[in-house]
Amino acid sequence: MNPEEKQMLQESLTLSRENNAMLHTMRRSQKLASIMRVVYWILILAVSYGAYKFVEPYLTKTMDLFKTSQVQLEGLKSFSDKFKLN
């Protein structure tokens, strides 16, 4: 092997090692990004569930109030229908 071929082979080996290091870094970044994406969605779902559980008693009270009001309005309507003037 002449010196020129040996130098080209050495440069090729150096470039291959650099590329390998870059590929390992890119793959590590990909894995970290995937993990962070999963953590992000878990956090969003957990906060949404917590917010729902925090607001749920108020929603229940509001729905009960709405149902009670609806029953009272229907009772008032039937009462007014009994005394309706022709």
C-alpha cells in the first residue's frame, strides 16, 4: 500500500468515526424527544383530569339547579294552564 492510499484510508476511517459519533448523538436526541413528547401528553392529560375534578362539584351543583328550575317552570306552566282564561 503506497502512502497516498494509506492517507486516504486514514481520512476515511476518521470521517467514519466522526459520522458514527454524530449518528449516536442524533439517535440519543431522537430518543429524548420521544420521551419528552410522551411526558408532555401525560402532563396535559393529568392537568386536564385534575381541572375536571376541581370543577366537577360546581358543574354538578349547576346541573342540579338547572333541573330544579326546569321542574319548577313546568309546575308553574301547568298551574297557569289550569287557570287559563278563554
